[in-house]
Amino acid sequence: MIIRTMQIEDWPSVARIYKEGLATGFASFETDVPDFYTWSAKKLNFCRLVITNNEEILGWAALSPTSTRMVYKGVAEVSIYLSKQAQGKGLAQLLFKALITASEENGIWSLQSSIFPENKSSIRLHEKMGFRYLGKRERIAKTIEGVWKDNLLYERRSDTVGTA
């Protein structure tokens, strides 16, 4: 397995994996995969990673800013997706470890995630990676079908960045 920086040429594979995640109905409120430039505009320019095996992209991770205010420059939201065939093999942990390292190298002191309660594998992954449960946002938004959904908030504070 190789973890490397995502390149624009990776977008077709990244988009395919993202689409698989969206199809589950509990990965995101998003319903469609945007084009690369729309997706890219919402992500930080750093911490865009893919995990590969024999050059096949099996998963990706990226960070989004949580605010445009400078005081929150060290706070980012996690996106992490694995292809169906890569799930359950420990690859998400490898990718997540690399994402945490890269985030700290880029001055991020707090990572956060909003997770649907039914996404049990994502909850377990975040807890394994040192995230703590902060609380539940009840009926935070509706799906395209009009169903209200809750989000569970998780956060991981860096042990090395933002400690002073």
C-alpha cells in the first residue's frame, strides 16, 4: 500500500469512490459528486491523500476548512472514503494516520467530523483514531427524500499542534 498526495489525474477514481459512499445514504448529505474544481474549491489545498495498491486508488481523504475566520485556521473537517472492496482491511486506519500526520505538519490542531448515527464503521474508525464524541445535532438537515437526519460530532485535538 502506498499513501500519496492526490493529483488531479486521480479524480475519476476519487469521484467513483465518493459516489459509492454517497450511494450508502449515510456518508453525506451530498447527493451528487461534483466536478473536480467544485470539489477542490471546498477543500484545503493540503492534506489531500489517496491510498493505492499497484497504482489502483482504494480510498481518499481530504480536509475542509470549518470557517474562513483566521482564528479557526487550525480547525478542519475530515472526509475519508474507501472503495467497497477495500473496506474491512485496516486501510482506513492507515489512511487516517497519514491524514493526521499531514494535518499536524500543516498546523491543524483540531480535526472534526459529523457522522450519521447509522454509520457505525465510521464511528468505530474515528474512535480508534483518538476522536472523542462531543454530542449530537438533532434533526440538523433533511435528505433529498425529506427525511430529517441527526449528526454525531467527533473531535480530535492534536498532542503537538496548538498546545501552547
